[in-house]
Amino acid sequence: MLTPQGLPSYDINEANFSQLALKSVGGFVIALSEWGDIYYVSENIDQYLGFCQSDVLHQSITDLLHSEDRESILKALKVQKPKMKGSSIETKMEYDTMERIVMGRFRCLLDNTCGFVRMEIRGKFLRLNALASPSEDVVPSKDKSKYMSIPYAFAAICTKVDGISLLEKRGTVKGSIFTHDEPSLQSPRTLSTAQNLTLI
């Protein structure tokens, strides 16, 4: 919804904006290290998996995944070696190597499920300002030094998949990582990638 001046009617500084934004993505937000540790997960994870936010922070994502999906998820979290762009001193990641879409079955504590929920994890790698080391159960302490130089985190939105995935329906991995069902957020000026938004 726009104001008469053509500006979004929602202010990102409003107290309820974060709840509205979480509702609009149709899932929960998660940030992962390359080795699978959970840096951040939004508080609405309890609506999708039944876990409290504080129970999963700083744990390995493998604790939440079906045993058959762990390897494919961890493989998707590996950052490909960056390529040099022109004569620039700074190495930049290729755009297509930064985005990932992967399917996985998450453990679910909600009553209406059979123990696991199939979810699409859609996101991209973002540069970190601070580094962290992997937990002992993921990487032995003797191997930790090789992970300390990796300055990227995988920020993603996890959305529940019923039947055919959104990826299978489209037949492509291109598009926005945002989805929404809130009619008031359908304004092209509300989100910067509104032309790529997918309505569910």
C-alpha cells in the first residue's frame, strides 16, 4: 500500500514491522556458516517446526535435518572458489555461485506432521564482518584453522513445500528469495525486488 506521495505506508522503524516482514516471507529466516552452524534463526521458526529460537541458535543444522538430507545440505553450503574480476585487487564472488536453492526435510515437533517437514531453503552467501569457528561436533579442532579464513554466511528463507516445490513449478532457480501473502506488501516500492516477488 502506498501513500499519496507514492511512498510505502509501512515504516521499517515501526515496532510491528519485523513481525509483518516475517509473515510476508512465508517461512523463517536462517543464517548459516559454511560448516552448518546456525548463526541466526528468526523467532517464527516455532510456527513451522515447533522449536524455540533459543534452542537452535549456535547448533548445527544437521541436528534439525533428516539423516538422508544432511550431506546434500552441507554440500550446498560450500562456497565455490571465487574468480578474479578484471584487474581488480579485490576478489569478488560470481553472482551465480552466491545463490543456492536446496530441498531438505526438517524435524518438526508440531502435532499435524509425521516428524519431518519438507522445506525449500533459498538464499545467498553474504560477506561477514566477524569470523566464527565451527563447533567441535562438525569439524575436529585440528582442522578448524582452515575454516577461520572463510568470511561468508549463507542467509536464507526456509519455506514449507506442499507437493511440488516452487523450484519444480518454475523450472528455474532465478528469481527473488522473497515470497509473500500480505496484500499490503504488493507495492513495487515496498521491497527492492518486488518485480521478482512470487505470490503464494
